[in-house]
Amino acid sequence: MSRKSWIEENFFKRECVKFIPSSRDLHRCIPVCQVCQNLIRCCCGRLIGEHSWEESPPPMSLCPGPGEDIEDSWSTELHTKASPTNAYGIVDFEDTATRVCRGKYIRVAVDSKAEALLQLMLREWQMERPKLLLTVQGGSENFTLPRKVKQAFSKGLITAALSTGAWILTDGINSGVSKHVGEAVKTFGGHDLRKRNTVGITPWGVIDNNMDLIGRDVFRPYQPLGNPLSKRACLNGFHSHFLLVDDGTLGKHGCQQGLRRRLEKHIQLLKIHPRLNQGVPVVCVVVEGGPAIVSTVLDYVSSVPPVPVFVFEGSGRAADLLAFLHKHTAADRQLDADIKEDFLVRIRDVFRVDRAEAFHLYNLFLQCMDNRQSITIFDSESEDQVAPDAAILTATLKGTKASPAEQLSMALAWDRADIAQKDILVYRQHWQVGSLEQAMLDALVMDRVSFVKLLIDNGMTMSRFLTVDRLEELYNMPQGQTDHFLQHLVEDAKQTSLPIGYRLSLIDIGLVIEYLIGGAYRSTYTRKHFRAAYNRLQDKEGRQNSSSSLSKQRWGLLPNSSRGRSLQDLHFFRTAQPYKCKEQDVSPGSSRDITLSPGLNDAPLLVPFNFNDLFVWAVLQQRQQMALFLWQHSEEALARATVACKLYRSMAFEARQSSMDDNITERFKAFSLEFGQLAVDVLDCAFRQNEQMAMKLLTSEMEAWSHFTCLQMAVSSCHIPFVSHSCTQTLLTDLWTGPLNMSKNSFLKIILSLLLPPAVFLLEFKSKAEMCHVPQSHEARLFGLDTVKSVPAHEGTDHMGSRDSERGLSFHDKCLGPVSETLSSVTMNCVSWITRLYEFYTAPVVKFWFHTVFYLAFLMLFSFVVLVKMEDEPSIQEWLVIVYILSTAVEIIREGDRSAGCQSACWSLPHHDH
């Protein structure tokens, strides 16, 4: 169905088809004379000639015939005919020379369905879904506002609307309170039509020059400057949309109020956000107003649930009377006799009504005060008054009688963390179990960075929040193009096509991370212990389908004992060990070196170091502001910035290879450069303050890259300045030489030590302080050999002696002291010799010369075997050649994946175009 046909099938106009004279002094003329045709009007407000007589002829006489009764009442239902609307399109206001002001409009019947109207506004007009509805009620005649009141009203209303994504409903005419709303939009509003969302619900019959708007799907110019003598009103040019309500009357106000109230109630049924169950809140803003406003306020505050009413004191008439009564009924809600009489006089003077009508209005005012908790008075003259936009939103929260969790959902949808901090997350507030965790999950999904920070500042513990289920939920949230791109990366990483509705797992995410960073990186999500625990978790959840969803969300992966486990199980972890003072216990069995393995039978715990997991999620979901915020938390700032730089660069490369939009590729590159610059700034700052600490910073994340060259190449891709390159080259030299002090050891000594192993003990080794910033090998950390690294025998002996001299020796120690010292000295010497041999043969420079010497020996033996005549039985030389070839093949197979992966990760780093 086309847009035009859908509109005409669902929306109608109303035309009067029965002439019922409004005057009882009628001419008995047959046919109707010219005087009657030009003077006597129908109850609908039209003359005889202004009616449509398509289906029936005009009346021959205004007087009833014999036996006919005089119809003294006119109604829309009985005396009008509905037909498809003939006026909708775009109206262009011609008097706004300084800016282009256009609005969409449609003529609708007074009994139109609210569902169809809302569908029109959301689907056809493509208005953004409202997160708040500000319905402005007040006087329809022109009035003047005091300067402070006008400033507070204009700035507060528009700021509240723009900051929350609210719709503003008014009468839409260029007079009264609607004119003040238009001036507020002009002063503080934006130029974007879709972001203005100021809807005028106006009676069709009161619009001046409404015939200029007739036309189907048309573009109509409109002159809002009407005739000053006319009783009709013009449309206000600073409204973005108009619903022109037609009840078949002409020049009569009020028919739009019923449709407006139905539309407001239907908008309340909308969800404030697809993730939240909270409906769209409505708040009524009262400025000035006549007697009808009192009934309107009563209708709002007495409805279920009540609609908060925000009154601007000082604006005049009904608003000031409401403010006066609200203040004088604060204590016991009863007025003294003298105050009551004074209030009745005020009503009579303000509204110019008789005493009976004044007493009726007084009772309506008192009924409004029965629900005074839903009424907020804003005094712009007060010195301690908060900002008007914050006051409006606070009144919305408090007036709806919503629970704290529902109020937090509303503030979250508005992205107003200031309101949540001031009015919701307050001392002694009671929260249901899991409500704050759900709020944190919603804030992450909705990309509300300020709320994530607010919840963390108010005690939200991320280690208690992030579970496997929640992390997978974050990755599987539909994000449109972002979600499609992530699935594309999973398909590339797994080399297979994903079925429709496939749910990503953390293992899939781990494969994507490894695919983007390179083969040298091993993600936590792809390690054996994680896979085993993950599969066990899935099996256990499958057997406990009857358990509650909350308990299922509590499942994690690691047991309580695994908090102290080695950092090698994390995304990013530190391999450089800080220098330990001599007073610490350096025995291999010290508690700091115990690595606890995860016991699957233990109570499951949440995933640790979850800021890193959330950081990677934000990067893969292309949420740059969230990623920047998470980057500031926890540790490993340099590593995380470098990893984000690499991820974004690889994602840009994948987007370009997939022929995606160039804007997406450029956005990835911009994000990559931003994190690259952060890495530069961190490293430069550290290097300028302390060169040694800068070296430690560079070596704090080695294992995540499996080799320092990969990190050096990644840092180089960020264009780190020369001062940082010199630091990097120094570290590369330390990595090459290992524990050997090459300033005192020549290459000839190394070759001699290879040929004569006892010569190793003649070499000079680096001290433990010098080794603290050099990355240790995985094997050294695994077997705890780093705890006794580079500790000379005499140091240990002197250390023990110093302790004895300080603490004193017991009788037992005095007797057995020499024997203990001898045994300790021998033990430390043996350990020192073993450590030196291990460090010597594992140093990269020694490995290089070892392979070089033995390769030369192999070449000589191979040449000898080839040149000399072969015997029937293999000779010793041939066996040596065979053994060397086989051992080399085994070594290549063992190191192939790791070395090739490191090289591919390094050389696949995309460099800057220039």
C-alpha cells in the first residue's frame, strides 16, 4: 500500500451536512432569503453557503414544518460526515527570513485513532521515538511573561527536550503559550527538523487561511501573519509537525483536547527504550492559563498513574493561583477562613467570573491539592532554585510514583547522569537485588558512558557484575551494521559461513581477536582451561534449565582459589618482575610463586580483569567513547592502547577488503590513530620522567605478543618518536643478550664457553636489579627459576650472616651454626651454578652462536659424507648428520607455529599511508 493511499484510508475530515441555526429569531421565508443566508449561522459556525450539499439539497426554510421539532443541539457524530482527508503535506512558513522553517501537517477527524496517529508520526513522518513527553498547557490568548520567568521557561523546556529526546505538545497556534514555545524553539532549539519534535495539535476550524493548506501530499506556502481583526489564529512557524483536528466546526476552540489526551495516553504505552520496560513518561508544563486549565490539571494529577504537573510561578492567572494554593496547603492542606475568602476573591478577579463559578473553581483547585505530590511549583525568582531543565526532569521522576529502579531506567534512557546522581543514587536508597547490575548492563548496551562511570563511582563492582552470560549478551546485542561486521569477522576467523540466528560465543570472539591481532597472540577465550570450563558451564546450565535466570547469570568460569593464579591466563599480563629487596624470601617455594590451578569442582567465580574484556568488547563494537573510558580504568594502559590501535587497523583493512563504505574504513583509521597517539603519550611521559620505568612499562605485556619484536613493531606502527625508539632499541639489546653482561663478555668468550662448558663460570652475568626490566621466558616463570635468578653465593651467605648478627644466635644455632652455614653455602652454590648454566644456554645470543657453530660442524660433516665413499653400514659421521637433520626438523615443527605467528603478526601490521 502506498503512503498516500494509507493516509487517506486511515484519516478523515469532518464536514457539517445539517444546518441547525444557532439563532432562535428566524425569518419564515421560503425559500431562504439572502439576509438569512448571510447572517444566520449554523451551530457549526458556518453560513448556509459554506456548507457542502453534495448528498442533500440545502434547506428551503429555516423553520420546521408542521409536525417537526426544532433541533436545539448540534453534534459531530450526528450532523457531520466523514470523508478521506484532503489536506496533508509540508507547510512552508514564509515570514521566517532568517531560517528555513517547514513543518509536516495533516487534517484529521476529531475521532481519529491514537494508534494510527502515532504510526503516522513514527513511520511516515519518521519522528524519533520519544523518551519523554512535555505537554505544555496554558492560555490561548497573548500574554506577557516576566523576563526571568520567560528565560527559565524557554531555556528549561528546550534543554530538557533536547537532552532527553522529548516531544513537545502544544496547541500550535501563533498566540498564547504556543507562541512562547515557538520563541523558545527559535532561541534555543536546533535547525534539524527531526530533532525539533515540537507538535502542534490545532483545531482545523480556527486556523486562518486554512483553505491554503488543502491538497494531498503537497508543498504549501503559508503566511502566518493573519488579520488582526479576525477571531481565527495562525499556525506558529517554529513547530515541526501539526495535527489539524477537524470536528466539523468553524472558529471554535477546544475540540483538540480530547484527541490530544488520547494521544498522550497512547504514547505512555510506548517503551522508553527497546531494552527497558518503562513506558514513556509524560509531564504537563503549565504557563498562565484560564479556568479550563484547572480542570486539565485535575485530570492529569487524578489519572492512574498520575501525570506530574510542573507549574511556572509568576507566569500569571491559573499558574499563580495553583502556586499560591500549593504553598498555603503544605502543612495540613486546609485553608484558614480569611485565606479562603481572599482566594475566592482572587479567582473572581483573575478569571472575571461570578461567585458561584468562583466557588466551583475553588473546589477544583482543592481537588488538585489532594494530589499535591504530583504538582511541582518552580519559582524562577528564588535564589536556591535548581536549573529549570533539571527541575522539570526531577518533577517527572518524583511525580510518577515510580520505583527507584524505574526512575533509574528513565534517567538512563534520557542519558542524564546528573539527574540520577542527584535524585536517584542517593544515601539510604533501597534497591532490589540485581537492579543495579541490570542498569549497568543497560548502560553498556545503550552506550551511556556517563552512567557507566556513575555506577562505578557509586560502588558497582565490575568483578561482581561481569559474567560469561552477560559478556556474551553484550556481544550478541543487535547493533545493525556493527553486528553484521562482527559476524563477518567471525566468518573470516572460522573460515565458514554462519547460519541465520547464530549466537556468538566467547570462543568465537577469541578467534576474532587472534585473527585481527595475528597468530602470535593467544586469547584467553581460546585457551584449553577456558574451553574446558566454558564447556562444563554450558553443560551444567543445560542440566539446570529449571533454575532461575538470576542464578544462571551468576555463573562464572574461575573458582575462588584462582584469584591468585598466574597472570598468564589473562588477556594482558605482566612478565617483567619488579626488583625485590634482599629481605624478601627468594626460595622457590615462596607463596608469591605458587600458581593455583582452577579446580572445576570449586564454586564458580566471575571472570577476573573484566575491564580488559569490556575494553575489547567496546573496540569490537566500534564504541569509541566507551572504549576510551574503559581504557582509563585498570592497568596496562600502553598495552591496551596498542592492542586497540592494532584491532582498529586490522578492522579497517577487513572493511576495505570487504568493499564496505569508505566512511567506515576512515572511521576505523581515525579510532586507530587516536589510540596510537594515547600509546605515544603514555610512553613519552614515562620516558621523560624515568627511563628505567619506561623500559619496565614496555616489557610489562610481553607474553600477550609472544615476542617483544611484535610489540616493538606495533608501537612503531603508532609512530612513536625517536626518544621512545631509543628506549625500545635498548630493550631489544637486553633481550638479545639476556642475563649476560656483554660489556665484559666478548663473543669469543661465548664461543669458548660453548666448546668448553666449564668456562661458563668465568663469564659475567647481570645483577638482579639489572634483570628486573628484562622480560623473562615462559619456561623460567613456569618452573619458578626466576626466583633464584642471578643470586651469587656470597650474597646469600652475607645476607644470612647479617640476619644472624641482627637477631642474635640461640644456643642451638651456636652449636650447629657452622654446619648449617656450610650446608647452606653448598646448596646456594649448587643452585647458583645450575642457574648460571640454564641462563647461559637460554640466552638468545648464546642460542645464535650455538646453532651457528653446530651448523658449521654439520656442513663439514655433510660435505665429508657426500665426498667420501659410503660404506655398507652407516658410519659415525653419517649417524651424526642424520641425528642433526631429524632434531632440526623436530625443532622447526615445535617452533614453527610460534615463530611464523609472530612474524605474521609483526609484518601484517598496516602502516600509515604516508
